[in-house]
Amino acid sequence: MSRFSVGVRLGVMMFLQFFVWGAWYVTIGNYMIAHGMGDLTHWPYTVNPLAAIVSPFFLGLVADRYFSTERVLGVLHLLGGVAMLLVPQATGNPTLFIGLLLLHNLCYMPTIGLANSLSFHNIEDQERQFPLIRVFGTIGWIAAGLFISFVLGALSGSVQANETALPIYTAGIAGIAVGLYAFTLPHTPPHAAGQKVSLRSIAGIDALKTLGSPSFYVFVVSSLLICIPLAAYYNFSPILVKNVGFSNVEATMSLGQMSEVVFMLLMPLFFRRLGVKWMILVGMAAWVLRYALFALAVPGSIFWMITVGILLHGICYDFFFVTGYIYMDKKSTAAIRGQAQGLFVLLTNGVGMLIGAQVAGNLFTALGGAEMTASQWQTFWFLPAAFAGAILVFFALAFRDRVDTAP
């Protein structure tokens, strides 16, 4: 099978993989507000990082040792898709509603690592081929937003599509589709079959000990802390966009992923000029600016400020997260590379986002929830801006590691 053919098949997998996530993750808050669950919108963004915390243990204990990757990927997506199709049926029962979302996320989050692992196993040149495959995931997220805004929006009539169950059903159907598709992917045997298992290695504790240095610990702490204000963006920016009067919430939010594609392609150029420390600092500064723009835009519903804040997502995500993955890789040895990457995901998408979802959700409720005034919305966005600014200053002063970033 040719390299091009394999790349296309893996690209389709990535497209569907992130189409599923993008179809519900942006819309769920507005759906819950429309159905009397406005004070609980932070819970979907809590169960997601909970699943991210559990995911490394599942991958290390089960998927990496006993079953072929494509089969585990297929089964998990099928189960997750069915769970998502059941979510709208529980709209009148918030506990069951959140429970089904948790079940979906417990199935879905391990598939991110599985999709990456399957891709790396079946390509020859990871550095050149994987970015071209992974970018189709971002395109899938964008496609989900456009599909909801313009296709489902036309079907939903006078009601906005994000207030209906259509995006949730879309995510469920797409999950089943990618689950079935996974069984057609190249056979990928478990790469750790027969190896001894250690909870310390799965959790990344051994990697943390091996890589330990003052600057590395500064990076680890900063990574966890900066994801606390990040959670506010995913949860509440779609609500803000709807409240100030944007007509196509999902299409508007997908501008962030469009900028992500652009900056991902430009990253090699920025690396040569800036290096790791300044890349991360620019990413953090973009988060401060984004939240400040949101706060300043609220009183007058200034569309261009909110749009610029969304477009900053490419810098926010690529300059911090992608740089973080590269930093962890360059600091690692082959023996602990997987543990190091798992540790980074555990701290950021897991612990940091979990704390952030709860903090942002309780702040939203305390300030008035869906009935917040413009001044209260300003307070809501200025607080994460200030928090991110404090982390930026700490990282700038305390991080002194020098890492070779030559391409």
C-alpha cells in the first residue's frame, strides 16, 4: 500500500475523529441553557477532563497491551456514539444527562491517543507526515461548526440549531461512522504486549522524576495553571458569542480552528526565530489579550473585538500546546517519551481543565449565570485575563531552560 494511500486513510480517520468532538463541544452550553440547565453548563467541561485523567491508565493498562489499536478505536467510538445518541433523551434529568456525557467522554478521550498511535505506527516519516495527517482533525472540527451553522441551521427553522438536539445527534452518528471506519484501517498490533505494567509509568511519575530540573518543574506547574483560565474559553465563549448577537455561533467559533491551521503551518518559522521560552510566552500573552478583548467588547457588543479574540486561538493553542509537546519530546529519552507526553496531557487537558471548569462554572453561577449583566460579564472575563497574566509573569521570570529548536 502506497504512502499516499495510507496518509489519505489516516487523514479521513482524523477528520471524523475531531468532527465528533467539534459537533457537540461548542454547542452543549447553549443547548443546556435553552432547556433549563443554565447553572450546570460547566459540567460537560468537567467530565471531559475527568475522562482525560482516566485515559492514560486505560491506554497503558489495556489498549497498549492486549488488543490491536484499530479494534479498540472502533469499539470505543461505537460505544461513545450510542451514548451520545441517548443524551437528548435525558434532557429532563440533569444527573442522567451529565452521566451519559461522562460515559461518552470515557469512551472518546482514549481514542485521541489511539488515533495518534495508529498514525505513528503506519507512517514512515513522522515529522513530515504526521502534521499533514493531524491537520485534517482540525479541518474536521471546522467542518462540524460549519455543518451545524449552515446545514442544521437551515433545518431547525426559527430556532437556532445549537438550542436543539440536532448537533448532539450529529456527534452520535459521526461517532458510530468513525467506529465502523476504524475496522477498515491498517492492522496495528499492541506495541507494549508482554511488557510489565507500572502505574507510576502510566501516570508519568517516573518521567517527572527523570526529567526533573528547576525549569522543567516551572514548565509543569505553569502548564497546569494556565489551563485553569483556558477552561473558561471552551465553556463560555460560545455563550458570549450567542448573547452579543452573532447569528452563526458554531461557524464563528470555528474561526479559531481556521487560525490554528495557519499558525500550525507557520510554526517552524517561528521556532527558528523565537525558541521554546518565547513561543510559550507569546501563547500565554495571547490568552491574556483574548480575555481582555472579550471583557472590553461586552458592553457595546463590539463584534470585531470578539472575532479577534477567537482568531487568537491559533496562537493560544499552537504556541503553547504544540510547543509544549515538542519541549517534552526534546527533554525526553526514547524510554520515557510516551510517559512524558502522557504526563503533559494529564496535567493540562486533565487536571488543569478539570479545576478550570469548576472554577469558571461556579464563577458564572455566582455572578448571575445566564442572566448576567454586561458589567458582570466584564468581571467574568477580566478575572481569567488577570490569572493568565500572573502565570505569564511567573513563567517569564522563572523558566531559564535552553532547548535546541533547530529544525
